[in-house]
Amino acid sequence: MNVVNPFPNEYWKAIIDCDTAYDDHFLYGVITTGIFCRPSCKSRVPNKENVKIFKNAMMALEEGFRPCKRCKPEGLNLPTEEWVEQIAEWIDTHYSEPLTLNNLANISHGSPYHLQRSFKRVKGISPTEYIQRLRLEKATRLLENSEQPITEIGLAVGFSSTPYFMTLFKRKMGNTPSGYRNAYLKTQALEREENEE
């Protein structure tokens, strides 16, 4: 059962209206992202049931919330490396969902440009490349360990189009998904035969 977090309607209105007059009265955390903000933050408005109110940044930090990169509550700023790692962890869990740079920027309370630049500096690749690499790794495991059709595998790992999945797979892996699967199965069969001799 969800814990109801009651707070005054005027606080909710302040969050919706990005009202700077309330910045000194409270901060709010978003349970689903683990980030806390000023009421005036320009980030996307969260669902009310996911909002938790704090009197100050210390209370939010004690409960494991992280300061927003966009509005920097009480002057706090999360180190870039830590911010990028948290975004990467979020991608690792949500890779099969439709992900764009704008989505990631909204979720992580940063600008798309800053996210792109910071991610590339910390990880050595762009967020898009990171997502593609992760999806291809997951697809490779499914090709090796399941009999799912290629189209289902592409969709299961987050590719919205089968032709795009097949083209990207071939470009990055040097083989089509079905070619990769056949080669893998052949190698497994040969290894089994050698072990049986």
C-alpha cells in the first residue's frame, strides 16, 4: 500500500506554478527519481503521489534524495560524475523503454545539452551510444539463450523498429541477428561434440 504524503494544497499549487515565493518555505523530493527541488524548479511537474515535502535540504539528503542539477536547492550541486553515474544506472534499468535525450534530461533535471556533454566526458560515449550498446548486449544474450523471434527480441530490448535493430546490430556486431544466432548455435554444438569425444 502506498504511503500517503499529505501536504498543503498551496504547496502543490506552488510546485505546479513554479512559484519562487515558496522557495524559502519548503523543498520537494520526487520519490521515483530520488531528486529534490525548489518549488520554482522548471523541471517537469511530477505526479502528486510521488512528491515528498522537506523543510530543508538536510532532511532531503538524510532520506537519500539528491539535489537537482537544474535548480540547485540551497546552493547544493551534485558532482557531475555522480550525476552521470545515476543517469547510467537509470538507463540500465529502463533501457527497454522509449528513451530520448529530452526524456533523460527531464528525468535527471538537467538540460539536454549539458547532459550530452557531461555524459560523453564521464563515460566516453554519448547517452544514445550507451543506450544502443546496452540494448545490443541484451539482444545478444536473448539471441544466445532464447528461441524468441528476431522481431520480438528487438522490441523486448527497446528498439521501436525491427529494420533499425537489424541494421544497427549488423553494423556494430558484424553479422545480422539471425546470422549471429546461427553462428553461436553452431559453435555451441561443436563445443558439445568436442566435450563428448
